[in-house]
Amino acid sequence: MQNDRRRFVLGTVAGLSALALARPALSAEPAATTLKISHQFPGGTIDQGDFRDRLVRKFADEVGKRTKGTLKFDIYPNSSLVKVNSQFSALRRGALDLSLVPLSYAGGEVAETNIGLLPALVPSYEVGSRWKNAEVGKFLAQVLAEKGIVIVSWIWQAGGVASRAKALVSPDDAKGMKVRGGSREMDMMFKDAGASVLSLPSNEIYAAMQTGAMDGALTSSTSLISFRLEEVSKFLTSGRGKSYWFMFEPLMMSKEIFDKLPGAQRDAIMAVGAELEKFAVDSAKADDIAVADIYAKKGAKVLDLDDATLKKWQALARPVWKDFADHNENCAKLLALAQKLL
């Protein structure tokens, strides 16, 4: 009897030991996942430099903390990982994890994305900030999700015009100038004003201005600073008061990659992305003011739009809005929903 009991106890202990060895330790930390973030802007630090690069670094740092290091990020500024015009497509395919890029750069691939830079459709930060939770924002998020994209941070930026030989303030000034508008629709408006247009990303403006291939360029205030266009410009029409140029430049993520992450990690990404939107608006507004000072100190003549001039641009923009709406049903719906906020 004692031998039988001894064999039973030893067998039980051995079985429990084998079971313990077969199961992973409950205290083991899950393996970290490293995601890649690409953008076209100059690199800096979390505290210094282009605010879009800083936003990405703040995002990476905070998401890392909230996920206890299970999500990590490698950041690639200056188009060092993916070329500018390939970022949106790479996100859709799951070949790139995240990118902060002007949405309208994808206009040739997905017509609906041109809503991100329709002239005069977003006239202020206040209107832009309302998009996310309004019908237009919800529908845009739905359209992009169907294309394989998740919007993480909603970022709008005002812009201005840097020019070489003469100021570009009113539509009459554009006649005969070689101009970069920044989107298909913006370029259409300038063609209607009598300008020749060039299509190129903002990180290529400096070289085109320097060589004389381009007379004037519209881009965000932040890019007017970061790409040092004051070195090749004699005039600036700022966006610090009024602007017909507002660009949607979100932090976006591949839906394919996003959907593979655990729920807690997805929640952290979206929460931090939303929290950083105030930082983006505050920084963009600060750059609208700073750019005027930077150009003035460099000797450029700084001008601003008045109400009468802005109305001229708005009148010129309306046929362009119709052209956008005529692309497909989604475009028509997006335009109609956006106009509800005006």
C-alpha cells in the first residue's frame, strides 16, 4: 500500500513538472513589434524642428509608453525610406506601416483624396477641426478605410505663396507665372487664372525656384520654413490671417497592418493620434506667424490677403469644386458634406 501511494505521489509530481515545462511562463513579456514611419520632411528631435517630424516622434514615444514597449517605431524623415509620391500606395499594400503625408498627393491614384486640397473649401482652422467628427470626416474615413488606410491624426495646415520676381496675391497676379499649386485642383484654379503649373512635391520646390524653373509655389507655412524657401524668394503672401490654401496632411496607417495588431495596441495608436491633434493645430498656427517674420528678416516683402481678394479666389475655385464632384459619387458626396460646414 505504501509503495502504491509513493508511486502515485511521484507520478503526480512528475506530471505537474512536465506540464509546467510545456507551458510558457506567465510572466514573460510579449515580443515587441517595430513599425516604420515615413515622411518627406526634414528630421529633427522630439523638441526641435519641423512640427510634423516632432509630432511623429511624440507619437512614437507615447505609444511606446502606453503599450509598455510592445510597440516600437523607426522613423524615416526626408523620404529616406519611401519616395514621397509612393507613400500612400505603399500604405495601401501594407508595404509601409505609417506615414505623415499630404492626402492630395494620392489624387492620381484615388480621386477622392483631392478633397484634401480643394481651393477655398476649408477657409480656417476652425472649419478644418470640425471635419473629423462631422459627416464629411466620417465619410472620408470610411472611403479611405475601403482603400486600405486608417487616419490616425487629423492635421490641417494653412499655406502661403513664396515667389521670386513678383508677389502673387490676387488672381490677376498669377497670369504668366509658373506656379506650383500642390494638388490637381489647385493647379486647375491657377490655370484658369492664366498661370502655367508644375506638379512636384514640396521637398523639390527649392531646386525648382533656385533654377528659375518655377516662379512661385504654394505650400504650408511649415514647409515654407523647413525647406528654407526664403533663400530663393523675394515675396511672401502669408496665410496667417486668411487663406484659400488649407491642406489636409494626416498621420495615416496601413489598415492591413493596423488590423493585425492586438486591440490594446490599436486603441493606444488611435488615442495618442487624437491627443496630438491639438499640438498640430497650435504648431501650424504658430508657423503661420513665424514664417512672415522669417521672410521679412531675409528681406522679402510680406503681404496678406484681405476679404475682397479672398472672395476673388473663392469665385475662381467654384468650377474646380464642380470638377472634383463630377469624378464619382463619393467625390460628389464628400463635396456636399464639406459645404455644410461653410
